[in-house]
Amino acid sequence: MPTASSASTLEQLDAIAQLHERDAPRALRELEALRATVPARDPMALEALYLLAAFRQTAKDEAALAALEPAFQAWMQDSDARSATLGRVAWQLLQYRKHALARDLPAARGALEAIRLTPQQEQGLPSLWRWRLNERRATAAEQQGKLDDAQAYRLSAVRAAEETGEPRRAIETMTALAFTYGIQGDQAAAQSWIDQAVARMEANASRLSNLEQANVLTALGAVQTDAGRLDDAARSYERALAILTKDGDVPTRAVLLGNLADIGLKTRNYPRAIRLSEEALALGIASKNRASEALANHNMGVAKIAMGRVAEGKAQVMKAIAIEREDGNLVEMSQGWAELGHYLETAGDLAGAMSAYAEYRTLADSLEREDRRKALLEAQQRYDDDRRMAEGESLRKANDLNTALAEARRLQLLLWALVLACGVAAVVLLVGLWRRTRDANRLLAQSNEVLAEQSERDPLTGLGNRHQLTRLLAQPGRRQGAVGSLFLVDVDFFKQVNDRHGHAAGDQVLVEIGQRLRQATRDGDAVLRWGGEEFLVLTDAQDPAVAQALAQRVLNSVAESPVVLADGHWVPVSVSMGFARFPLAEAPIPWEAALELVDQLMYRAKAHGRNQAWSLTELHAPSAQDLPALMAEADAAQERGDLSLIQLRGPRLAEAGA
């Protein structure tokens, strides 16, 4: 625990950090004066040194930074192991900050990876430094799309922040956690964390800077946007903007203008979106904030596409994507390509949309979040299983299983010991023990069956999941390659359902579509929830006519009637589908290649208007290895006779209503 003196010093350092936002020269003078009063080996001396170096980094004063390096080296070479560890952590976090400011994200991640601590060393760090370290780790993981890692780091950071006793740190991490859960699609958790952050902010407003309050309101607006509460979100952003206008914080104002422009896009107020984006772009350029510059270019570009200025808008979106590519921001690039494809498709530029979706798919496959397209990689499933186990029922059953196993082994050992010791006289006792052993083994078998069933079941829809697919693909007839018919089904415009009606309505739509898929397929067909709004169907059918009939039934079953929501509204639903029957060629096609093929066909269905299915019916390529290249130029390949494609269309959709 910090002493009263160290706590007082930390409060002064926090006040100086807030002052630096408004008056950097004065903050530097006060920091230098405070440093002179702190003992050289006091942890607060390192905190003051780190803060001073951060100020110099922000000012890009390389000479002053170089002058501070010997002081960090002295900490890292201290004879006390804890002091040396703390000095190394501080130095590497400073390197992380330097690279992050330069938007060199790979180098920033490298600086964090160089901090190799044992669990004991990390636990021995002061709570302030554990908070700072886990916050930086979370940010780096989020930028790579490793959202489950980011969540775990931030939960650790919340605990460390609470230990510091300073509300601003807990507020900052709670705010960031709301963002992380929001990106993962867990709207309830995002709302819970941002509500906690807002409550803390309002209770401690006098201790927080305008920028800190604006950050919380910005996160609140983002969560409200995800929940479809666009008017509430606009008010939160405008409130934050009003606070920052007093301080003149240019970079954050640019972000807020970008968020308001995004609401303009969602409400189809494209002129307003363009006007706000122009303001944000000017601020982003003035402050040399590349993230704001990219966001403004993107919003302005898609707004222009929506207004019919397709070429001009597309060029502007490409500027945004170029900035993100230079900075190594894969998540933002992926989202940019996906949204560009959507707007180009709506504008009628199907070729451009197809190209954008292809870029999105290539990028998405490199992100952990999108690894679901690799059939035999189950990282996301392991995360889902661990989370469910931690939540209660499965954990209880697993404990029952372990208890039963231990009891069975104990009773068996006791049984044989009594046989050796007692002979015939112990027959009655042995029979009783044998029955208990048999009962324990039966419980063990039953628990195994329950857990196996749970591990192969999606908790929302009740359909199969990845574990089930892994088991199905391991069956003797499928081990050598793809056999049967494979269908990848994606719900059309699912994000709009979430945006307009909320995530609970989105879950209801997924459950209903899962039921319709089950009704459209045959007994023995495997229907799986593949991830998000995607479903997978695997059948033994190798007859093209049977596969096409099933695909048409699925299209009709889903789209013929709308889904009636719990609030009385009803929404039309349809799906885009890619499917093929295997084997397509003499040489077997690996299942991973088969999944990639139906994925490409599904995106082709989306690019051609949705509510339809595309299938590869014949392949005349020299080998299956040529398939990816042929699909990349499918139209030309079909004209040459290298492959044959068919298109099936779904029924006309009803209008939404209540």
C-alpha cells in the first residue's frame, strides 16, 4: 500500500498531468520542481521520471528525451531486483508509447513483448504499474483483433486501478472495457461497464479533467449507437463536444465530429455527414492525427457514394484505407473494405463491391476474430467453452464428473484390497462395494455424455457448433477430403436488425432462422451455427439436383415470411448462400479448401444482390489446387469452360411493419 507521502506525491503528479493538457510549459516547471523533492530510489521518483519522459515524447523533444535515458538505465541496473524490474517495465512502456505515437503498431507491440515477467514479478509491481501495463497490453491486443485477450487484460487493469484508489484510472479502464465488449457484440456487458464509468464520472466530476469526462461520454455514445439509440448517442457526443470546445482539444473534437458524422450516415442524412466529416478532416490534418484523418475520409467517401458520387466517394474511402494500411491497423482496414463493399453494392457498382468484399475476406481471415473460416482451427470455440464453463452449469457438471471418476477409482482399489484380505467372508460387503462402483461408473458415463452434448451445441440456437463439425469431419468416409454437399448461409443485413431493433431482436432472428434451416433440411443433415450470423449445413448428398433442391428450400423457407419480434414489429429476412457438392474433381479437395470455396460463393451471392445462392457445379481445372485462382476470376473462367456456376434466387420479401 502507498504511504501517505507517496499518495500525496501521486496526487500532485496526477494534477500536473491534467495541467499539461492546458499549459504544457507550466506543467513541466512544476514537474521538475516536484522531482527535486522526491528521494532518488523512491518509486514515485520513477513515476515522475516516466511522466517527464512522456511530456517530452508528446513535444517530440528528442534531445531532452536522450538526456533522461541514463536515469532509466540506473533503475534497470539497480542491485535490488524489484527496482530493476520496475525500471525495465517503465522503460519498455516508454518505448511502447513512442512507437504508438508514431503509429508504428508492430514496433509498439514488440516493446510490450520485450517485457517478460514471471507471475510473481508482475504481482510484485506497484498497482499503478500493473494497471498501466495491462492497459497497454489490452490496447495492443485490440488493434490486432484479439478481443478476448484485450478483455482479459482490461479486467486485470480494473482490479489494479481499484487498488490505486484513484477513480480516474478505474473510469478510464471501465470505459475501454465497454468499447471492447461492444466490439465483441456483447451489448449488455458494454452497457453495464459504461454505466459504471458514467456513475463514477458524475460522482468525481470535480477531480476529472474535461478531456477525461469527454472520453466517458464518447464511449457512452458509442454504446448507445450500437444499441440503435441514435438520438441518445448524438446527445452524448454533442455534450462531450461542448465540454471540449471550452478546452480546445483538437484531436478528440475531430473524433467526436467523426462519430456524429457516422450517425448522419446511419440516419441517411448524407449532407450532414459530409459537412461534419469536412470539419473533422480539417481538425485531423491540423493536429496530425492520422486516425481522425482516416475516419473523416471514410465517412465523407461513403456519404458521397450514397448520394450517387460513386467515383469521387470511392477515391476518398481508398485514402482512408491507405492510411490504415500504412499504420498497420488491420481491424480498421477490414471494416473499411466491408463498408465500402456495402455502399458500392447499394449504389449498383457490383464489380467494385465484389472487389471490396474480396479484400475484406482476405483481411478478415488474418484476424483472430475471423478465424472461424478455417474449419479445423478452434481457438474461438475454446474461448466460448471456457466462458460457458466459468459461468456455472457446465463447471458444476465437470466437477461432478471428476468426483465420480475419483470415487470410482477409489472404490475399485478398495474392492480388490478386500478381495485379497478377506476372501469368501467379505462377499456381502464386496457385492455392496461393487454396486457402488457400478453406480459411480454409470454417473461417470452419463456426465461424459452430457458434457459431450454440451460441447457440440450452440447455446443460443440449439444447433451444432464447431466441435460437432470437427467430429463429423473425422468420420472414416470424410477423412481424405470433402465428400457430400456443403452450404454456407449468411443472414442478409443482420447488422441493420441489431442497429434498429437491438441485439435481443438480433438473437431472436438467429434462433428463428436456425429453426427454419432445420425444417428445410432432412433428417441426418448437420445444421451448425458457424459464428455470428453464419450457418453451415453439411449433408451426404452428392447428386447436384438434390443439393440445388435443398438450397432452394432454404432460400424459400427463410424468406417467405418475416420474423415477428417480441415488441410486435416484424422484419423481412433472407440469406445469401454459397454451396457445392464434393468431390468436384478426381483429386480430393481438403475440407479447408471446400469451406473457402463456399465462402467465396456466398460473397458472390451478396455482391449480386443477396437473397440468393450460388453454386459451383462443375470443375474442369487440371487440379484442385487451381481452384482459388479460378474463383478469383470466376466469370472469365466460366467463359473459358474451366468451371460452371449456377444462381438460385429467393422469393420476394415483404415490407417491414408492426
